[in-house]
Amino acid sequence: MHLWILYGTVVFIVLVVCILAMRVQISCIYTRQHKEDLLEVYVRLLGMTLFELKAPTMDLNLSNQTFSFTEEERNLGKEKVKKKKWTLSTMKRFIHNSREWLRHFPKFKYRAEAFLRKVTVTSFTWHTELALVMRQVRHNYLECYGE
């Protein structure tokens, strides 16, 4: 009887160690082409996508100071499409509430720093459209004025 408890405890500890040793891949991709924005976030574990978020359009309206976006979310097969709108007051309230929340958790900063120390960036890619714009400007110049 006591051996089953010992075996169960050992198996449980081995499973916990294996789960803690698994590598979680978090990909954040932000692209902007002309006036089109796209934010994509993927969370993968063992090659399986656990969470996927796409926020394809982000619109900033300066006249009424709102920031709106459409969000597509896939969480373990469940798909949701949400339209969100933030105003300046909503963002201020969010920042204020975050500060209040952080006051209740003084050790949160240290835990977050310890977590972020273990985060590694494995690849960083930056693409710009500057070369395409310069080529178009040169092409337009040559059309107008010749060589």
C-alpha cells in the first residue's frame, strides 16, 4: 500500500518537473503597410498553438480621441471576433487601476523582473518600406525631368 503512495508521489513530481521544463514560445508580430496595421500574438507549446490573437486594424481618431481595433482570438479552437474601442479616459483609468493594483503587490516587480530575465529573444526582424518609397520617388523624378 505504501509503495503506491511513494510511486504516485514520484510520478507526480516527475510530471511537475517535465511541465516546468517545457519551452513555451510566444511570438509577437507587428506589421504596418501604408496605413494598415496588424498585430499578431501566438502562444505555442510543443508545436501546438494554444492561443492566437490577431488585431488587424487599429484606428486612431484624433478628433474624438478614440483608439479602436478589431480583434480575432483563437483559444484552443474557440474563435471570437471583438470590436474594441478605447477613449483617452479609458486609457487613463486603465493606467490608474494598474498603479493601484501594483501597490497591492509590492513583490510583483521583482517576480516580473525575474521572469523577464529568463525571456530570450531568439530572432528579431525589421523590414521597412523605405527602399520601395525611394525607388518610387526616383522613378517619378525620372518620368518628370528625365536623366
